[in-house]
Amino acid sequence: MARRRPRSQVRGVLRLPLLLLIWAIFALAMWVPAIHAALSKDHSTAQSFFYAGIVGLMIVTFIGLSLANRVPRYGMPGQLMTLLATFVFLPLFLAIPLQDALRNTSYLNAYFDMVSALTTTGADIFDRPGRLPDSVHLWRAQVAWLGGLFMWIAASAVLAPLSLGGFEVTTRAEPGRSDAVLLESHRPDPRRKLILVTKALAPVYFGLTLALAILLVLCGETGLVAACHAMSILATSGMSPIGGIGAAEAGIGGEMVMFLFLLFALSRLTFSSDTVAVGHRGLNKDPEFKTGILIIFGVTLLLFLRHWIAALEVSTSGDLLQGLASLWGAVFTIASFLTTNGFESAYWTSAQQWSGLETPGMILLGLAVMGGGVATTAGGVKLLRVYALYLNGLREMERLVLPSSVSGEGRGNRRLQSNGAFVAWIFFMLFALSLTLISVAFSAFGIPFEQAMILTVAGLSTTGPLIEAAGQVPIELGVMAAPVKLILCFAMVLGRLETLAIIALLSPNLWRR
């Protein structure tokens, strides 16, 4: 009996409400920046995170003891509600050590920053990176990294069974259907599936982050910056302790390495093959990955030709080198904003120096709206929905020419449902409606139209760097009114969970089921 006690205790812990378990994980994570600050002789910052972690674990322990005799009832609607509660209420706790460590910011600013990090948006409310201690930068990147892992797991274990998060347009091949999960498929307990999916995905996520950090260090980057950038790339948060990768020491080698890891946000098939129908495995047959690659290189070619034609009228030296630099800067930056990461290449401005033309911010807004792949850390509308709408457009044009034609499935389209385009169009209309309402809300508090549009797209697509990159003048979030910050927090949570998930929570049929 003594040997079985540890396993029974673990089972007892896992029976706690999911929100409490997430709270405990983030409370333990506070000790990482606390240890870093202690090693850096920053004792005040170390105390802020260390004591906050202890208080968080004490709260979880007390609530857990009060629920020890309660028989848990787990279901998909409850887990979906937990997702919403995590993004709304958990930052209230995460902001406490952040405000205490900075001592010169308001609690609302700290809450906004934690919502931005947890939703992997990366909207920077602090205007100067040097204002924050290194341990605080590590904490912000770590929260965003855990938020990305949280969405990886939630997409597989919660959103996919409910046909949300992009899975409403796919066939019924749910993620996480590995051999271990298939052996347990006869158990209907959602908590069991959540544990199995976590065991399958967490090592992959951690391993990819560690590999990228090591490669960045080998390229000449410092340890803290390499770790933060690696976590930001995998979580597509765009958070940087040095204000972006333009000032990074890794150079073009580091950008090339980060570009390869950005491809993991284009499609889930880059790291797993459990969301496709039988016989259609491989990136060469994946519509999301092919669409993403086509957009990256297609938009890059258009921008390069535009700058090249303009450069013909300007006689400067070193045109070839500047042209190649601008080409690479466009490839990396377009891939970064398409995956809703938001890092700008150090060579992104080379195109302007080469041709004298500025790159319209509307291009970055459009890329962020399209977004990355389903069941990845990327936000936006998602490439699979864009592909479904593209196929539907082709079919309608075919019917105009041949009204009596019969549509076939086509090669590589078995991942989509027969009514996938219809559902994708509904989501796109909901996204447009959300964009309109939130923009009007910003305008009601005196925000100009252009800034309101940028803020709304940045929140709904979870691409915070758009706030500084898309407009003619960077938007300063810190000087905005409190209602504007709260509206942007709402937009970030809505963009992370998506409108369909919020509507599903309001459906009585879901709760009855």
C-alpha cells in the first residue's frame, strides 16, 4: 500500500480543477526569473517573483484542500470555460510580481502586459526595453512561451473535439490521435485525453525551443536574448529583451535559423501528422503549408519587383548588395507577420534605402489577418480557412463557365469537409464583424481611424508588433486611457479563443451535451 501512495497522490492532484493546475504551473514558473535575478544580484526582483510564487502555491493548496472531497465532473464545455477564465483572470495574478518588480508602473499596465504575453500577442506597453530588468524580460517571454504551449494543448484536447479553432472546416481527423491515445480511446474522460495530449506535445515544444536557443547561441547571441527569442519564435509572441532582432548579435545566421523555426507555425504537419486523413501525410500535400509558402515568396517577389523598378531610377553604389539584403529582409519579415510573430528583419529597412520607397503597412496587416496554421501558436483567420475560401472561389468561377459541371474532391483536398468553405465564410464574417465593432469602440474614446484599425487587427490576430510597424508613427500604448487598454485586452482574448468559441460557450446545446 505504501508503494501506491505516490501514484494515488498524483491522481488526486490531477483531479483538481484545470484552472488550479494552470495556476500552480505559473506559480512555480515564477521561481525561474527569481533564480535568475538572484544570480544577477538583483535581490528586489528576486524577492518579488519568489514570494509571489509562494503565495500562488499557498492559494492553490488551500483551494485544493477545500475541494478534496468533491467528486469532479469534467466535460468539454467546462474546459472551454477554463480557457476563457485562464486568459481573463490568470493575468490578475501574473501582474502582481511584474508591478512589484518594476515599481514605476500601474497595475493596469502590468495586467495588460500579462494578457498580451499569455495570449502570445506581444503588444509592448513599455516603450524602452532598457527600462525593464533582465529577469522581467525573461518572465514576459516565459509567460508567452507557456501561453503558446497552453494553446498547443488546448487546440488538441479541447477545441478539436468541439470542432472549433479551425477544425470546423477539417475532416474528423482529430489531433493527438497517437498510439497512446488510441489505446485509451474507449475512455470518454476529457481529462484523460488532456493528460495524454500534454505528454505527447510538451516534450516536442520544449525540445524545439531548446534546439533553437542553442543554435542562436552558436550564431553568437547572448544566453538571455537567445532564450527569449527562441521562446518568442515558438510561441509566435514577438517579445524581445532588446526591442527586436534588429539589434541582435546573431546576425543574418540567427535570422535564417529563426526563419526555419517559424515554419512550424504554418502547419501542424511540420511537427505532427495526426490531423490528416489516411494517405495524405506529408508537407507536399498539406494545403496550409503550401499556401503559406506561396504567400511568403509571392508577396516577397511583388515587393522586390516594386523596389527594383523604383531603384532603376536611382543611381547609387552597391545596388546589388542592398537588393539582396532587401530580398532577405522581405522574406523573413513576411514570414514573421504571416505567422503572427511580428519580428522585423534587420534588413527590412534595406529595401527603403535601396529604392527610396516605403513598404505599406497594409501589407503587414493583411498578412497578420490571414495568420498561420490550425492547432499552432499562430493567430489570425488561419491558412486552412483561407484555402477553403480559395477553393470555393475557384468552384464558383467554374460554375459560371460550366453551369452543369460536377465538383470533384480533387487531390490534396481530403482534409476539408464538404461544407468547409461555408463554415470558413461564417467565421470570416464574424471576424469582420468583430473588427468593425472593436474599431468603433476605439473610435468612441478618441482613437483615430488608422490607429483604431491597427490596434484592432493587432489584437484579433494576436500580432502585437503591428502596433509599432504598421503605421506611419508607432502607437504609444502607455499613454492611452484605461478603457482603450481594456478594450485591447478584450480584443486579444477574443482573437486568441476566436469568436466561434465564445459563441459556443453561449449555446445551451453544448452544455446539455
